[in-house]
Amino acid sequence: MINQVTLVGRLTKDPEVHYTAEGKAVLNITLALNRHYRNQFGETLTDFVQCTLWNKTAENTKKYCRKGSIVGVVGRIQTRHYDNKEGKRVYVTEVIADTVKFFSRRQDNGPLQEAKQGG
């Protein structure tokens, strides 16, 4: 079986890293991805894909990226579910990142960076 996805899009907001009780860094981002066609009104549609980054990948993305930054994510699709306050089952589909590449330059014109998933 193969479960691999590659996405290139723009961050929809500034990254905010959180830490688990065990001290692991986690970052949830949303990538805006334009579709390759226009609708009947001539508008380009956009998909918003949830991605989860862990450890150094999360910390480096926070350090080098901001809202509007273009990033590439290579990872796997994962689904999970939970029951909300009303007792309804909610399903979540997200990309768990293995590698993140930064395609936007830092404001100080520093080099392009790559963050790989680390232990």
C-alpha cells in the first residue's frame, strides 16, 4: 500500500507551535492550494488542507515561515474521529508531514530551508 501526498501551497496564518505534555513540539497549519481550473464564473477555486508537523519540523517552520509563505509538504494522509459535545461523531482528515520545504525566502533574504521530521 502507498500513502504519500505532496502539496505546495501558502500558509493561511502565522504558525504557532504548541507542546504536548511530553514536551514534543506540534504545529497545525492550513495550506491554501489553488485548483488548476476556473469555475463557470472564471474564478480559481482554493482548497484548504490541514497539516500536522511534529518536533524540529514544527519548530523550524515556526522560525522560518509566516502567513503567506509558500511551503511544500510531503507526508501521509491520516483520518481520525472524535465525538463532539453534542455526541455527534466528527471525522478529521489531515496530512501528517514527514518533510517540509520552504519556498519563500526569509525577510532578510536568507537561504531557502528544508525541515525534516526528527525524533
